[in-house]
Amino acid sequence: MCIFFLKGCEASVLLNATKEGGAEKDGFLNLSLRGFDVIDDVKSAIEKSCPGVVSCADILALAARDAVQLTGGLFWKVETGRRDGRISLSKEIDANLPFSNFNITQLKQNFASKGLTKKDLVVLSGAHTIGSASCLTINTRLYNFTALDPTFASELKKKCKPGGILPVFELDQGSSTISDAHFYKAVRQNRGLLISDAALLDDHATRAYVKRQSTSAAGATFGRDFGKSMEKMGRIGVLTGSEGEIRQRCALVN
């Protein structure tokens, strides 16, 4: 989700660092991002047959959709025609990305600053159905918040010690390779790994959505809702016309 959240959907997260400083991909919140080589390979193949036409931003948006579909999620329409940004700075991350230790007020403010609603917040949090978090990331929640399910907390503490960095844990225990609504069941049972996951229970609207998806058969509306919110997020900060460029290589400006 954070691949579109900083400047918007203009592929700045794909750029390498320059003499001006570290790039977005080098920031702490983005260190777990993977697949840059896959995007580079796709771009290389496209440039051979259709040079200077398809942006890295469009490739990234399409790849995100296809990754969800390949793991069991629903298809959604991806709008194309974006252009690529030229600037990527890790120092801009703190003011833009939602942190894993945000409370519900901070999350709502962060999403609202991007034109996204509370429903978008709780729906896009469902992206945590795939992925993992390190011991370092969950340490504060594990040792300072009593709301975590006691049995679950005990299991985690056997592997994640105070101040520990590793190992990593599945964000959606038991369903981490499938795009489904199981994440919401975990959150409702106080088994959400992140403080920001647990925060979804602290607002009436987001809590109601968690409850609805955790009790509906296979998360009845989550797939459709996720697609709609992804379409909306894909319109954040889009560059068109003469703005930006169409990069020849996704990691470098032309």
C-alpha cells in the first residue's frame, strides 16, 4: 500500500539513491519492500517492444493488482496513462506514510490528507492479509499493550524478546499467502500484530467494518471494496501531460 502513499502513484519508490540523499526505498518503513527486480524486468521487456510509452508508475499499479489476483483476490480496473516522478527522498517519508504505531486518530488524519476516507483506511488495512512484520516492529505492542490476546502474546514472546530485531512474523497468521478477509478475524480476536491494526477497533465505523468482514462468509464484500479503494488510491498524485517523464529504467531518471 505504501508504494502509492508518499508522493502518489508516480513510481518514486522505485528510484535509487542519488548524491542528494537516500531514496524512498532506503527509508526504514520501506526496507521490507521487495520485487524491484521484477518491475525492472517487466520494464526492460516492454521497452524492447514499445519504447518510451508505458511508465513505471503504470507498471507498478498493474503489478499490484495482478499480485492480489494471483493470491486469490478479485480483479479491479487499473487506470493507465500516468507519468513517472523524478525525485525520491527518504527524508520525506515521516511526514507522509502511516506508521505501524499510529493510533486511530493519527491514521484517520493521515488518510484524510490523501483524500481517503475512514472506509478506505479500514479496507486498505486489509492488505495486511499478505506480508510480515519484524520483532522490532511489534515490540512495543507486544510488551506495552495489554489488549493483545494473552495466549497469542505468550506465543510471540517465546520468539520475540524485548528489544529484539528478528524473527519476522506473518501479519495474518494462518492465511498469509492468500488475499482474503481473514485478517479482520484476527483483528477482532485481538490478534492483530501492529498497533495500527488494533487501532481499527477504536472507531465505531472501522470497528463495524472489521466485525462485518470477520463474520461474513469469506469476507463477502472485502474483495470488491479493496479494488475500489485501490482505484481511488491509484489516483493520488498522478502526473500526466508534460509532468514528470516516462523513465527508460525504473530505478533511474532519464
